[in-house]
Amino acid sequence: MLAALGLDPAALPGWWQGWPPRLSVKRWRDELGLTEAEIVTAAEASRREHPEPPDGPKALDRAMQRAAQRKVEAAGQKRRKRKSEPAPAAKPITDLPAFYANLINANGYLPVSAISNTMRDAMLDGAPTP
């Protein structure tokens, strides 16, 4: 990765020495799911966009996150299933007064707010007179 970034291993800046950069690379592999080859490719792409070497591994975090996102999106496109046919739409109620009359005459619970005054009048107008 250091070669991909254009850094000289013999004269590394302080932020590229010790365990912190190793921890960053480990996190890119473990948490983001990138392989070593993908990390190197993302580092090379970052270097092409920015001529100066990054100031440390933290400067590459965004590039690695974008690489991981592209990997997830590419995998999702390969595994995406065809959409199933939508469920048929419910048959619309064409005779509302008859529907509510059946609801009232059923033995189930009927809340007080189930029938409006307007619907009551429509049901009574359609009812036969004795």
C-alpha cells in the first residue's frame, strides 16, 4: 500500500509508522469488508485524484468507505431478485349503504363512530318502508 501511495518505506512520516496505520488497515478489512487488493486499488485511485500523498491512514478513510459502498452495491445488483407480481387490488365497494347495512346487521362489535349521519340517511332512504 505504501508503494501505491508513493511513500518511501525507508523515510516514512510519523503518521505512517507504528501500530495506528496497521489498525486502520485492519479496520478497513474487518469492518468495511475490503480485501487487501481492494485497499491497494482504492489507495491508488485516491493518489490519482490527489497528487500529494495522504497525511496518514485517516485521510484514506473516506476513500475506503466509498470503495466498500461500491462493493456492496455491485454485490446487491448481482443478487437482486426479480420483483414478484403485485398482489391484486381489493375489489372496490360499489354499494356503500349495503356494505354498512351488512356491518350493522352482523353480530360483531360496531363502534359508535362507524356510521356517520350521512351514511345513516343513505341507508334509511334505501330501506323499504313498512
